[in-house]
Amino acid sequence: MKAATFILCVLVLSAHALLVLADCQIAGRRLQPGETYQPPGRCVLNTCGSNGITTSKTCPSLSSLQPCKIVEDASKPFPKCCPRFDCANQNLRL
């Protein structure tokens, strides 16, 4: 009887831990598994995993051999907020 009670307690505590720990805390926000969040003014997409672990997607690095202007708009949703090259109206000499 003691063993059955012990096993039941372990199962209940494990289930409770999974329910509590499955949430993610990102910048003071609580997200449920599968939810995404983009902080205002930042071009990053955070996703809450089913295990309570947060993953973040960021923009790729940019480099160019041409004298282009880098344009970005952090008010747009990810990935449209990522920096991009604007090479129009540039006097390109190689």
C-alpha cells in the first residue's frame, strides 16, 4: 500500500511539473507551448516549445561588396523586419 501511494504521489507531482514547466517566460510574458512572440521594436521571433524551452529566430547577417544602403523596419512582423540591401540609386563602380 505504501508503494502504491508513493507511486501515485510521484505521478501527480510529475504531471503538475509538466503543466507548470511547459509555459515559457519571455520578456515578462507567459507563453503557452506553440505560441510565438515578437517584442516591440525588435526583429526576433520567440517560440515556446512543448518542453518549456524557448527558441529564437533572428535575421541573417548581411555583407556586400557593393556600396548599398541597409534598410530595416522593426515595426514589421518577422521576417519582413529583417535588414535588407537597397542598392537602387547607388553609383556603383567596380
